[in-house]
Amino acid sequence: MSEIVNTEQAQAWNGPEGAHWASHQDRWNAVNEGFDAPLLDAAGITGSHRTLDVGCGAGQTTRLAALRSPRGSAHGLDLSGPMLAEARSRAALEGLAHVTFEQGDAQTHPFEPGSFDAAISRYGVMFFADPEAAFGNIGRALRPGGRLAFVCPAEPSLNGWVTAMAALRGILPLGDFAAPGLPGMFSLSSPGRVRAVLTAAGFADVAVDPVEAYGTWGKDADDAAEFLLDTGPGRHFLGQVDAAARDRARRTLTDHLRGHGAADGTIRLLSTSWLVTAVRPAGVS
């Protein structure tokens, strides 16, 4: 494993948060998989591409990239040991011999220069300790003309899970839990910041386009509420209040989510993200 400089995130994703995501991977894929096809289409992956998946988690997008490049390869990098164990297991079950996974920090990982044709990420690039350094390192891993494509959340108010959690303000100490611009989920929610970071990292032809997808959060409102409150933020907020407030929060969130039921009873929330693409130009070191 390469040197880890993003130590705070490494601790989180190798602790309870990483264990939660690894054990609930199918549920998180149901939430986020609506972005998979737009992401992979934007990356332009073809039959012999070598693809790097940054912040690959349990590897769904890595495996999908491999399926698009049967004569190429797909390599997933992530900080989380528990999620990478799940990724390797699933790739083996699917018989994908041209998929590999590695634990490491994208900011410092010693990629072989020019070794990838494309780099992708589904919600894996918002937590960098130094975004310019991380994207610069990813850029050097791409061949000249290589393509970067990633999905990151747009403004918090455009994401249904944020609106759902905001219904608990006054019951739980939410503070500015989804404040844009801070390191974390919404650190790249400003298109101007995205363009500035990628330009400083040496990328060209940066495009930031909106993309929407509905995700399934639970089989019904009670199930979705339990899932949301079992996420890292949910556990954090519940841990700061007494049992009566926890019960009230569950009831309030369940009532809010009932308004988002699909015809089959499942709870579907709209997520709005940025689909970002850029190119590593020739002659950039």
C-alpha cells in the first residue's frame, strides 16, 4: 500500500463507515447506479481501454468498466480495506480476470506515468485532503489525450436525501451538515471550483454538466428511514440526543419519506450531480 496522507479519511473508511458501506453495498448501488451509464459513456471506454477507477469502493463501476473493455483492464484504487475485500470477492465471483484492486491514496499513489487511457469515479473524489495534488497525480497516470470522467454531487438542496435529513432540523443537531465548499461530500458542488481545481491540476477541456437520477433508498418508508439513519451522518446525529429524540427523528423521517413512494412502495429520491469530464493534454508533465 502506498503512503497515506489523507489520514482522517483513511481512518473513517477503514473503520465503521467502511464496514457499513461494504456490508450494505447492494443498497448503496441501488441508490447510485443511475449514474453508472452516463459516467462510463462520458469516459469513452472501449474494447481495449485501460481504466483507473478512483475511490472505487466495492468496485461496481470498476467491474462495469471492465465489461466495456474485454481486451483491456480496469484497476480500482481506494483507501478502504473492507470495501476492497468486497470488491475483490465480487470480481472473482463474476470471473473478471482483467480487474484488479489496490489500497492507496490517490494523492500520493505511485502510478506508472501514462499507464491508463481513462480515469473514472462515482462519488469518490470529493474527500481529497489536497484536490489539486490528487487530480495532478491522477492526470500523470493518464496517457496524453487520456480522459477523466467523474460524478460528484451538485448543490445540497437539489439532492433528495439532504432534503429528507433536513426535515429533522430541530430534533437532531444537524448544524451545516451539507454545507458546500467544505472538505467532504459537497466540496466540489460549485462548478467554478471544479474547473479551477482541474485546470490547476493540468487538465484541459473541462466540462461540468448536470445529470439527474433517482435512487432506491428502501423497500418502504420505514426501511428507508432506518437506512438513512444508519449512515455515518445519521449515526453521528442520533448519538448526540436521547432516546425520545431518536424515536421522534425516526417517526418524522419516515413520515417525510412516505411522500416519495413509487408505485411498488419503494422509496425513490432524486439525486442531482455534476458529470465532469476533462482531458490530459499532450506535453503536460
